[in-house]
Amino acid sequence: MLGGTVRKRPSGGPALSAPTLAGRRFTGSPVAAPLAGALVAALLAGCSSGGEVEDDLQVVADPVAASPAASPAVSVSPAGEVLKPAGEVVALATDPATATLAVAVREPESVLLYDLDDLGAKPRSVPLDGAAEQLTSADGSLLASMPGAGAVARIALPEGTVHPVPVDGAPVSAVRRGEETLVALPDRKVIEVLAGDRVRGTVTGQLYSADEVLLAGDEVLVLDRLRTALFDIDLGARKVGEGLRAGDGVAGAAVDSFGRVLTTDARGGALLAFSTDPLLLRQRYPVPGGVYGIAIDRERNLAWVTLTERNEVVGFDIRGGEPTEKYRFPTVRQPNSVAVDDRTGRVVVGSAAGEGTQVIQVTEP
């Protein structure tokens, strides 16, 4: 059953405007919270009086995850510096504790480790047993989710030693939470909770696909790209809780310094903002141009999103009632992934077309 108790969120963070467009919702009995106008239409309610969920998200015409818009040939030189060797970049991460930039490439299946303080130095190549779908920084180490290998690799930094942890399924996302590691498995529609190398529990629920695990303070959430929705996770009960529609085709997600989850709607062309306790859609901001990848600079409260139709990356100031564009740079072709070095504000963009990894030094306007 979808829905659940709406919890009162502590005060904090900037006020956000209501969404400019109403999203579709799960129909049924209303959630017990006073919401106005379009915001009500974004809530996923609980069960109907007959005990069955009338869920219009389950009858989407095309239950396929949103994909990035194809990029044209580069017509403007990319800003900043483009690092070689080139390769099809599938994921990026930065680790401030070790000043490391990690770039996952498909051929060969590996992670390239760059020294952020000496980008001209040759990167260390760390071979993997399969292509990494996602990289996550975890206090001086990396988690590399390898669906083809059925494992999550723990990569120590900066030396690059690898410890693979087999899991039952095809992991696409993993995050560290205290002594536990949470792993998303879209093929099984679950989240595994690991303690060390062993499964401590399994989170199950009404997911079409468990595609990305997110930590927002004490809250745990999961992105379901097939259902194009964001769900709260009750780790204690090991179940999926309440959820909200996340546009017409959710692609990327990131957590800002205020504990909000920001997502890109690749089909709807928008940047969405959610509070997490309770889970509420607070804002929908149009972003034309094939919005896809997203990363947050928490030190400067900037959301960086890539526009694959335009070969651009845009930085939005997210401190106010709605995003305000502050930066816009030309990028390498097919900029599907983006990361930020919080220490310096540098933005890193990866080309999924094999045209390199771009590093942009951002200066105050």
C-alpha cells in the first residue's frame, strides 16, 4: 500500500515556491496534510476504500527509464581543460578527503583516479570486473556499483586497491550509512543492507525498479526511474514507504546542503526539489535543452545540471525560492555525467561519447 504517515519536518533551509506544474498522482484516500493547489496533485495518496491502489503511474505508456537526449557535434570549444585519455565516461565522483577525481569508463572496464591538485599527472587506472554504473565517495574510499559483475567494489583511496563484494543481483547504486552499505538492485526491485560483506536485511516494497539510493540527513530514499518516482525508505521496518511522482522521466538526483533532494526530469525538461520529512514536492523549475546529469556544490549552494541537447552545463543558485541561473558553460559532447569538487568549486563533466573529461574552474561573476 502506498502512502503513510506524514511527519512534521523541522524548520530550516530556504523557503521554496510551489511547483509551477502539477504532476500526476496516485489516486485514493488523501494524505492527512493541508496542501494547496498544484502541490496536492503531486502527492501519492494511500489505498482506496476498496483496498486496491488506483495508481495511474502503473499504466504509463512507456515504462522505460528516461535516457539522455542525443548531443550534436561540438560547435563551441569546451570551457576549462579536457583531460585525456578519452573514453566513454559512465560515472564521476570526487573525494575531498584525498583530493581525488574518479572517472569510470567502459573500455577498458576501469576507474581512472586523478589527483585534483595535479591534474596534469598521469591518472592511476584501477581495473574492475565490470563497468561501474555509479561511483560514490565514502570517506576516503569509493563505492563502485557493477551490475554486470553482480558486485559492489570498495576502492581505497588514493592507492586504488579494490575489494569486490558480491551481491545477489545487478547493483546500480550504493551508499555508505554509518557501518552499513545500502545497495540498490533494480532487477530484484529491492535494497540490500550490508554490514561488512554480509547482507543484514532487505528492503522491499512497491518499486518497479530500485535505481539510486540517496541519503538526506537521517532520511533514506530511493529513486525508481521506471515509475519516475521518489520513495521514502523505512530502514527499521525494511520497507518502502510513501512516494511522490518525480516528473515525466526522472534521470538524476542529488541531495543539497539543506537536506532536500533535487532531481532532473529528462522527459519533462525540469529541475524538481523535494523536502524529505515529510516527502513533499516543493518546486518544479523548467530547464530546456535536454537536462540530465546533476551534482550539488554544497559549499556554495549551487546545483549543476548538464544539457545534452546543447552540450552545456548550467549552475543554479538554489538558496532562494526558486533556482537562479548563475553560470553556463559549453561542454564536451554528450555530457551525461557531472561532479563537483566542493573544496574549490571546480565542475567536472564526463563525455559519454568518448571525448574526454572536462574540468572547469569556476570564478565568481
